[in-house]
Amino acid sequence: MDSVRTPDERFEGLPGYPFEPHYATTVDGLRMHYLDEGAPDADPVLLLHGEPTWSYLYRHMIPILVEAGHRVVVPDLIGFGKSDKPTRIEDYTYARHVAWLKDLVDQLDLRGITLFGQDWGSLAGLRLAAENEERFARIVIGNGVLPDPDSARKAPAPFLLWRAFAKYSPWFRAGSIVGFGSGLKLTTGEKAAYDAPFPSVEHLAGARAFPLLVPFGADDPSAVANRSAWRVLRSWDKPFLTLFSTGDPILGSFDTFLQKRIPGTRGQAHARVRGGHFLQEASGPTLARRMNDFIAATPRGR
């Protein structure tokens, strides 16, 4: 598949992002960027972003998690951040995103993983965990879900509006979208950091594609795989925590959906934190501290 790579100079001098880049090559030859901070022999915390963000979203959380002694791995999904970007919307599928992440996890041989997923980081991350259960010790989800093809829940109206915008709008500025979705006034430098991966229209195919790939209904191409993943999650008794925000109009109520269906959520310190859809912007340090407490309270094997 044809792909483009964002020039390195687009990422120079980003505020609050001093992290060293690392790269892996996927089985189909695409370069995936990831951060790898903290002690290399510590159990990993895997932070997965959604759309239209990248690892920059986790800049407030990484230092706090590292200070607690964790190894923190933060990929840029293919099509985002410093990772390669296939130029055709049709090149992006749900299955490919899961496969690209599995490729990275396998190459790094990550085990005892604590997953944090938000937005598409949850859709891909929960599939990844369910399909590779032996690698994961616990899960934290913030403003995310795995769509269940057998659920009666319909796509929220704000999501349908977002999907139409992503598909048809000639204007697509990630910095402004993240600022609006965070409920915050981002600085000029922060907005520029979110815009940095997308210098041209051909770099935007992945961001345009994501809303179109969210599955609703039993006839979606991903329904079979999601149904299999839910069979695993309905018996998932490893620790599972929800940390949702108070101001997400799209995914804000799905914490209770997860808590009712996943055994590992029982007895956990679920919480709501300040913020909009991109809760890492408003409450990143709070999320990181709650994750540290959760990991300390649920040692591996418990």
C-alpha cells in the first residue's frame, strides 16, 4: 500500500514532549513509532490513543507512571503521529489496526501489561487484550468501549454527527478538534503539536477513516471478531478499572456498560474525572495517579 511519512521537522520543539522516539517495522513494511520510557525490565503500561490524537496526548501521564517504577510504552497508531500513514481510506480496517498493534507487542515481547485505552485505543486495545489474554495483567478504560454486536445500544447521535464531519468536511484541524473535545483552551503550541502529523490532505486518510470503522450492528465486518472478544471479556476476571470523564457526550455512559458485563470490574475503584472526550488533557496527572494506585492494589496473579 502507498504511504507517506510526516517530516521529522514537524515534531521539533513540541511543548511538554521530551521523549526519545523508537521505531518498529510492521509485517507489511510500515514504520510504527512508539515511546518506551522507564525501567526496561519493569512490567509495561501500554497507553493507546484514539483519533485524531497521537502519543502527545499522554505527555502529562508518562512521567508520573515512570516515577512509580513502570515501563511505559506509547505507540502512535498507523496513520497518526510519527508513524507511517497509508494514503487511501480503504487501507485502514479495524482488523489491520489490531494486527499492527499485535505486531508491536510481539516484537517488544510485552508481558504483564497494564492497558489504558481511550477512544479507538479502547476499540483496538480491548480486542488486542481479548485475543492475547496471556500478555495482559489488568485493564483500564477511559472514555472507550468495545462495541458488542449483540447489544441493543445504538450509535449515539453526537457520534453520527462526528462521523459525517470526518467523512465530508473539507476542514479537518486536529488541534482545534482536540481542544474542543477536551473542553479546554489549548495553547498555540499544543494545538500545533496535534496538527503536526498532518501536513497535507494525503496524511489525513487514517483520521478520516476511523469514525467510518466503528462497528454497530451484527452485519458489520468486525462483528465476528468483536463477538469472540466479548466472549473472553464476559469471563475476564483480571482487574479491570473504568476512569471516565464527566463531560464526554459520545462515550460518557459506557463505563456502566462495561461494569455490568466484565467480572474483573467488581470491587474496583471506578471513578469519574474532570474533562471532555480527551480526558488526558484535563486530568492526565489524576489518571496516572489512579492507575498507579490500581496497579499497586492488584499485583500480578491476584
